[in-house]
Amino acid sequence: MRLIILGAPGVGKGTQAKKIASKFNIAHVSTGDILRTEISSGSMLGKKAEEFVHSGKLVPDEIILAMIKEEFRTDKFKNGFLMDGFPRTLEQAEKFSELLEELDLNLDKVINIVVDEKEIIKRISNRIICGECKKVFKLSDFKEDYDLACDICGSKLTRRKDDTEEVIKNRLEVYKAQTEPLVDFYKKKNLVENIDGLGTENEIFERISAHL
Ligand code: AMP
């Protein structure tokens, strides 16, 4: 199965992507996670991307497309994939279609998670992530700051640098201007399933699974 998951920042794409990838045993490719790992390791790619990521701007298409081509050189895509956070611009979507064509692969579905903006800001303000395995948690689920450890790998939970109110607003504007047009791009290819993103993680997962 070959999938893309779309939706504004904070709609729960990453959480659902992990569940889907694990249920169907397909590769989960999160460009945001790859970039954050590169930034914390201080690599060349990380240095190039850092300023964009921390201010909520998009990393230039050439950098992202080179990163994706590199990823697709590996054989982890044999069983299928779920792209999370990519493509994010029409240029990326067009180049991705070309790459898939070259590899003789087709997309099965584009899952578009829809949540209204007020709810998104509320959710992002409450989000913390594991610095190591990237699992996402809700700050309100913890009673004390010293409890902030990942239940999977034990690493420290932190707030993403781009999860401040100002940067969130910027990211939502960038999403509307640059990424939302992709919904129409894929609608024309008859690939889009709109999913209501309000409810518990499991409810949303059930809604998505019903289409797969
Ligand atoms: P995410 O974790 O998907 O919210 O991505 C975090 C940040 O990484 C974004 O705000 C961008 O700065 C950068 N980023 C992730 N994916 C892309 C992409 N496909 N194109 C450009 N920038 C990206």
C-alpha cells in the first residue's frame, strides 16, 4: 500500500501515520522527523534546514526533493509507504509523481485529516514529543514536570522549537498558502479521502482504516 497523509500542522498526522504504518507494515516517512534528527546531529543537511524549521518556514524544495530521492534509494519501500509531511508544495507533489512514475509505482490513497483552526492551536500548545523515538504526548496527561519521560524508550520529552504560538500561526499560514492546494491536486487524481480529525486517536484511526 502506498499512501500520503495530508492535513494542517497539529491535526494528528504523525500519530495516525505511525499507527497505519505499523498495522500495514509499511515504511513511515516523516520529513519533519528526518529534519529534526539531522538538526540535532548537526549534519550539513541539518545546518541548512535549521533556520527554516525553527521559524516555521518550509525548507526549500531542492533540499527536500534530494532527501526524498535518497530515501527512495533504500529498499525499505518494498512493502509500501506512508508519506507524512511530504509533499508540501505543488512543486514537491509534481516531482514526487515523476519519481513514482520512474519507479513504476502508483499511489493508492491520500488521507486528508480535517480539523478546525482553534482546535489545532489548542492541540499544538499541549503537544510534547520524545526527543529520541519521536512519540507524541499530551502535556496535560502529566502531573509534574519531572514525569516528562517517554513510556517507550525512557528519553526526555520536550516541546518542539516550532510549537510556540507565533511559529504555529506562521506554520498554519504556510500550510494554507502552500500545502492546502495539494488536496485539489490529488482530488483531480481521485485519490483523496477526507477524514474528520475530531475524536480520540482510536476513533480517528478506525475512520481511516475503513478506507484502506
Ligand atoms: P512537521 O514535523 O511535518 O510539522 O515539519 C516540521 C518542519 O519541517 C516544517 O515546518 C518545515 O520547516 C520542515 N518540513 C518538513 N517537511 C517539509 C517539506 N516536505 N517541505 C518543506 N519543509 C518541510
